Amino acid sequence: MGHIQRGYSVLRDWIRPIFKASVELGHKPTPFKSNTATPIHKMGKKNKTSTKAWRPVENFTRMLAKPLERLVRDRISFEAESLGFMDEAQYGGRPGHSTLQAVDGYVHRV
């Protein structure tokens, strides 16, 4: 993910419209669903028959899907929180709610 973050200033002009359209249409582009990795031989590894001599490199479009998935998750979470759909006892997957708070709440109820 580091390469995309570093190159975002160059990529943002074509990533933003894709993300915006995807969110507005409620559709995840088919290439983003692909989960293929290409094995790349590691430099300095002589035995090409060993699995340790290869590194899987994830599909570039799949790497772009991760920020889109995070964006959708965060929007859904924000809307659910804003509209009061989240139960007070729900701690998992909520920003600002920790396991420690869940345990503390449980101890106080018992």
C-alpha cells in the first residue's frame, strides 16, 4: 500500500472519479474483485524450485480496492452511528470504542 500512498498525488485525478462512481452506483468494479497475485523471483535466491525464492505481488487493481472498501466501511459506520442504529453494547468495529471499554461496561453491568 505504501507505493499507492506515495503516488497518490499523481493517481488521485483518476482514482477519485472511479471511487465516486462506485459509491454512487453501489457497484464495485469487476477488476477490483480479482484476487490474483503474480509470483516474482526474489533476487539472490538461486533455488527457483523453493517457495522461499518467490514473492507474491498482488494485482494493482486489487490494491486500489482496499482504500475503496475502507471508504465504504467508514461511510456505513458513520451513517449507522449518526442515525442511532448502533447499540450501546456494540464495541467491535466502532471508532473510539475499545475492548477495554467493553470489558469495563460488562463488569459494571454484572
